[in-house]
Amino acid sequence: MRLTLGLVLALGLAGAAQAQPDGNFRNRDGVTTRAEVQARAGRMFERLNANRDGRIDAADRAVRQASRMEARFDRLDADDNGSISRAEFTQRAALRRDGDRAGMGERRMRRPGMARHGMRRGMMAGRMADGDRDGSITQAEFMTATLQRFERMDANRDGQVTRDERQSARQQMRGRVGRGMAAPSPAD
């Protein structure tokens, strides 16, 4: 559970630092404000809180996983009859062999080892966000972790994170992870 929560948070926190108030993921001017990050984090928390109980935890993961499995089944069940025939199953396998991994066109493949690195980062982010260490993350904890990350990235403390500041923060984190050091705690 912590692995999944952590990975979601790491990816989410990184994405939140590049959000626009209107919901677009990329800020064309390369500058992200604190308000933009707060708006994106709020939307992300709502999306991750699948069962709407005000906490991100294992129950939310189960809801999201069930939803993904239903969607996967629906993609395989081409004639919408509620069952998957051998022909539907083999057609899907043929598409995968031909490079259509998602059924929606070709996707870029990640570099080997990136998944393990992302999971490690995600676990650190999950531990950092769960302030009371109860195994679930409230909206307040989620927002606090997001804004702490923003503050660490905002090197000149002007309330904005530029491309250069983002790149510098990324390099610093790579250095910590590469040396086997933990990410800074939320109090840092």
C-alpha cells in the first residue's frame, strides 16, 4: 500500500509543480506559482480519493484497481456481450505483438530501471506526506507535502518556481538518491 501511495504522490507532486490554474499540465512560461500548485494538488487529491472518504489509503487503491480492471475487460469485450470470446482475446494479443500496447496507438517505452527508481522516490514521498504515520493521507497532509516540496524548489523564495529551479531541485534529489541518502523530511 505504501509503495503505491508513495509512487502516486511522487508522480503527483512532480506534476503539481507544473500545473496551470485551468488544469493544463504544462505552464507555457515555465514558471509555476504557489496558487497553481495548490489548485492542481486539490484536483489531484480529489481524483486519488476514489471512495470520497477524505483520505488516500488502501481502500482508494482497491476502488481504482477495480475500475481499471472493468475498463480492461470492456476493452477486450469488443461486442459488449459481457463475456470475452477466444477471438476477442486473441485479437487483443495480436495488437500487443504489433506494438499497440494500450489499444490506443504506440506508446513510448520507459528506460530499464526507471520503474524501480520511481518506486523508491514514491515510497519516500508517501512517507513524507503521511504526517501522522497512520497509513493514510488526508487532504491537509497531501497539501502540506505538496507545498513543502514547492518551497524546497523555490530557491529564491519569490513564490514562483522557474524551470531552472525545478532542474536544480531534480539534480539535488538525484544526488541524494544516488548516494543512498534519504530525501529530506517534511521539516527540512
